[in-house]
Amino acid sequence: MGSVHALRRDTATLGEACDAFLLTLAGPEAAGTRRVYSGVMRALRAEFGDAADPAAIAPLLAMARHPEGRSCR
């Protein structure tokens, strides 16, 4: 009979993921977008902490969408 082994899963922390995302908004044309997302990221980090697993907050993303997957806006 075979054996089961856990797969190694390297994941980024919430703080690392936020920083990496904000780096993609580096150009001057993205200044407004970066400012808005920075506020959202700051709130997420304050609520969950920089060391949090981003997958742990995935249920919040699901609640922010309609059943059809559209944004609540």
C-alpha cells in the first residue's frame, strides 16, 4: 500500500502579497489606483495582520460578490 505525503506549499503572507500587488501599480498613470488600493490593503493588514495567510480571507471576497460572480457595485 502507498503512503500519503503532505506537499510543501510555499505561500506569501498577506503583507508580502499586498506589497507585491502595489508594486504592479508603479507608474504615474496608476497613482489614483495605487492610492485607493493602498487604503484597502492598509485596512486588510490592520484587520488580519501582515503574517496572515491570504487564503484565510478568501471567504470575505466571496461575500463581496453577487452569486453570479459580479461585483456588488
